[in-house]
Amino acid sequence: MSSHNLAPAVAWFERVAADNTREFWQRERSAYRSDVSGPFAALLAEVDRDASAWKVYRPHNDTRFGSDRGPLKTFIGALRVEPDGTGRYLQLDARGLLASSGMPFLAPDQLPRWRAALLDTPGSAFASAVERATAAGGTLKSGYPEPLVRAPRGVDPEHPRIVWLRWKGVEVYGRHAADAPDAAAAIRSTWDAGAEVCRWLAEHVGPSALERPRR
């Protein structure tokens, strides 16, 4: 079993999914600190000694603009962004743990570099990196912006890498049970699986000069 008891956190997220209200938060705020944010912070410190480099997302959704989401997030997540533009992410929710790495949101100044690299010689190296990430247990997916429905302007719809060319973000991720025998090792393994993809992104896409949107 993991040295961190995450079962109460999983149960907390199951409860909030059934009652995502401000009243629930008033009743369960102290349980969030003891059962969710505390154990999550301890796990984060185990997987990365430099835990201060991570941004932990607050438990509340921004509903000022008429969001149809409830007032509370149904997960706790943390993000570490590197100077080269890549990042690592860790999440705990009712399904368990999710770890990922890559560039989940390609900013407007990154998208042209992403597409140009895929269309040119580096595209073959990216395909090879994806194969090795998959062989190591990772799963490649688009980031959280919806991919384009059609090929980008000027790109052949039959291009062999057209699926990736339509993406606006890219991540290598893995799901793990909250009660995994060694959750920290499983998380690191997923990040390791995505390391080559991240190196490719750092070299051929690089960081954005624009402000990153809030997640």
C-alpha cells in the first residue's frame, strides 16, 4: 500500500460529485484540509523534493462568468512549469491519481512552432519519441483545448501526422489507483515515460512569451 492514505480523499471527491454546493463546502472544509490537501501535499513532496516549485490549484471554480460547473473542483491538482515551457502535472480525484507531462496548452506563439516542427524533419523524431513513451507505459493525448476539426490552414489533410497537427496541446499521461502499492514510483514512472517527448517539445517548441491561462 502507499505510505499516504488517499482513500479519505477519494471518498471526499465522491461526496462532492453528489453535492457540489457551497453548503457542502461549509460542512466539509475541515475534512478537505485533513483528508485531501494534506495527504496530497505529502505525496507531492515525496515525488519532488522541490515541492515549492509546484502550483496547487485552489478548490473553488471560477463561476463569475456563468460557468455551468459547480462551485467546487472535483479534483485537486498541481502543476510545475519548467523554464523550457514543458510541465508536469499531478491530480487526485474520485478515480484515483493522474500524472502527466508535456505542453497541455499551446499558446498562440507556440502553435506555429509545433506545427512547423511536425511538418519538417523533427516530426519523425517526435513520432519515435511517442513510440518509446507508449512502450514505457505512457499514453499520448491532446491537451485540454479541443483539437481542430479540420486540418490547419495550408496543411494537407492527408499528412501522416495530421492528427497531431490538429492538436492545440500535447501530454503523456498515466492513471494510477489511489491505493497503488507505491504511488510515488508509479507517478515518477509516468513522468519518465514522457521525458523524451518533453525534450522534443523543449527543443522544437519552447516556452511561450505570453501569459498562461488559468486552469
